[in-house]
Amino acid sequence: MLKRVYLIAMVAMIGAVISVNGQKDAEVVVKLAEQATVCETDLKVEFLAVVEDSRCPEGVDCIHAGNATVRVKVTSKLGEPQIFTFNTMRSDETFEFERYEFSLIALDPYPKEGVEMKKEDYTARIRAAKKPE
């Protein structure tokens, strides 16, 4: 688990992009207040804000799993930037921008009982799936 968290943090720090499923899908890992480029495109994803994070912390028994809401901005050279809001409770939530469909894969780190969440530690994993032409 610690290796996974460390790897995600390293990738996010350099704004790296990981290709998934060949050329059609890309996974962007981006830290809060930073941006990353979608692999082999001019699309940029900027992680603007964690609007709320009420997810039930690990080690706590909750009635409800909770939700985190994040805001991202997607830009390209061609058009106006668009701002999207994602919720962790809606795994099927997608938004379209220039022939790509964006979805939130995960918001890390996941809250833990007794551990204070710092805004600068957040990373969002966003999938950019190219739509068929």
C-alpha cells in the first residue's frame, strides 16, 4: 500500500501522464493547484479545488460512505476552457470535451482516522477516453 501511495505521489509531482488501453484512453494524475497534459494531445487538466471531502475515514464505522467533490478545468488550444465538478460517489459520472470523455477515477489520499488531511496532499486521477470518430 505504501509503495502505491509513494508511486502516485511521485507521478503527480511531475505531472506525468500514464497511457492506458493504447491510444484511446489516458489516465492523468494531477496534484491540487497543478495541471497535467493528456498523453499525446494538447488537452490540459488542472485540479482546481477539493470542494468537499466527507468520505468516511478508514478505521471508522459510518452509516454513509460519504462523498468528495472536486473541480477540474480542461483546456485546449482550440476552444474555451470548461470546468467540471466530479463526485466520488458517482463512479459513472462523465463529462465531454473535444471528443474526449472525462471521468474521476480516484481522489487520493483516502481519509484515515486521526490523520489530518492537508489540501496540498490531494491528487486526482482522471481518465480521458477518446470517443470514436
